[in-house]
Amino acid sequence: MRRGAGAARGRASWCRAVALLWLAAVPGWPRASGVLSRRHWPVPYKRFDSRPKPDPYCQAKYTFCPTGSPIPVMEGNDDIEVFRLQAPVWEFKYGDLLGHLKIMHDAIGFRSTLTGKNYTMEWYELFQLGNCTFPHLRPEMDAPFWCNQGAACFFEGIDDVHWKENGTLVKVATISGNMFNQMAKWVKQDNETGIYYETWNVKASPEKGAETWFDSYDCSQFVLRTFSKLAEFGAEFKNIETNYTRIFLYSGEPTYLGNETSVFGPTGNKTLGLAIKRFYYPFKPYLSTKEFLLNLLQIFDAVIVHREFYLFYNFEYWFLPMKFPFIKITYEEIPLPNKNKTLSGL
């Protein structure tokens, strides 16, 4: 069970080590003239009434949440210890290699003092990060096909070795059983309405206070949302440093291009649709080292030389005029929340 859980955390973010190296775009498409630009930033993450059933076409190499179990109902007077869990992505395979690059996966641990049982809760992709970040180009379909869902995984036990050896396992708070039960209800609602994963944070520049165009929606954001909600319920957190991995793209003001129907439908813009598909082509599964290297050159030419990128967010397409330094992985401190205060932007 520990091996399965560790693998799930590792596979949650493979392109935080690979696809995050370079991005992709296709030369030749400027800014979709005549399309209005939205100016309310950052663009709010879209939520849904319920989680759709995954398309059978979408298959994960590794099973999502293989040892998952329902969240238990705790006794109201139980004292539940809350732990911050963090470990390098793919730690189960590469040890602390990605930890040196601060490419980390985040989760939350709980321990019931009445029963002595431990639990782990995390949020990651149903079909691995590559499918959430880039689409499939199916010849029988005009539009790119996305296998993008993320969800919460809860299971009994905490793999102490996994989290301690190369990462973090530290107590951050103690909550009541009633607070835990309130959190469990919130997690269910959050999980049913926030259904898709978003890899990228997009900003105008690395400078402090720079405009944020889009926020990510990933494992670290789930941890931050959960801690914030616990603070609303009355939890008091310790005053300790907490850092999180964030992946940034840097661009000028994005231009809204449209959704799948308006771009790829019967009355859509065929030139724009072709440009978007050409943009994603280098990210198809690689069949050989030679093909990978050729595609990497295309990515470099598109994003770094021509400074173009197409972003898929809220099931809509945007054009990003890329700016130096183009992409950056940071390990930023985001403090634990204060009691009864919500973290801004979550």
C-alpha cells in the first residue's frame, strides 16, 4: 500500500521535471485580431455542478488513488493532529533528485488521538500530469481532446519514511473531531465542483506585485485551500515556515481566443484551430529519442524565439505573448493561515 501511495504522489507531477523544461507554441499566429481581450485578472477558476464521468479514451498508466478509502466520521471530542506532508516528485523512483530542484508534491496527514489511526489526504491528476497539461490530437476529431481531471485521494496510513527521508512531515495544528468532520464535508463539495487540474501560474513578470493572469490548481493549492478552511473552522496553526513549488509562465496581457465550439466548430476559425493544433503537436507521445529532440527544438523555437504560447484554461483558449524569462520553477513561502482568516486568492 505504501508503494502504491508513493507512486501516486510521484506520478502526480511528471512534467514538473520534464515538460516544465520548455513549453510549446507555433510560429505565425499573432493575436487573433478582432477578438476581445478579457481584463479581469486573474481569470477565476471555473467550478461545476458535479464531476463528469471520465471518457473511456482517457487511460492512466498508473491507477488513481489505488488504496483510497472513504473519509471517516470522527468523534466530536477527538483531538486530531494535522501534519504538513511534502516530498520530492517521483521520490519513489529517483529518491531526492527532484528535491534538489525543489520540485515537490504536497499532502496533508491526520492522526486521531482516540484511535491512534493515521490518514493521508492529497489531490492530484486522474490521468497523470501530461494529460492535464497537453491534449491528444485525435485524427477523427477537429478539436484537441483533453483528458484533464484532478481529484482528492484519502487513505488510511502515513508513509513516514516517504515523507521524512527526503521531504517534510511536521505537525502544524491540532483540531477537534467536529472540525475534521466539517472539513470532510467541505472536501466532498470542493472535490465535486473543482474537477480539472491546472499546471501553470501565468504572470506578467517575476517581479513582486506583477499582474497575475492565471492561477494554478494543483496539489499545493488543495493543501492551501484545506488549511484555510480549517482556519475558518477555528484551527490555530503553528508559526513555522512553509514553502510550495510553483511553476510560472511569463507573458504580456493574454488574448482570449474562444472555446472549443467557437474555434473548432462549424463556424469556427479554421486558421486559428490549425495553429493551436500545430502548437500542441510537439507534445504528442514520443516514439524515439530523435523525435523527442526534434520536437524539443520546435518548442524552443516557438516559445523562446517567436515568444508564443497557447493556454487552455476553463475549457477556453488564450494566446500568451511570452516574455523573458519565459518559464520558472519557484519554491515560495506561503505562510500558514491565521485563525478565522482566509488566504487571499484561494
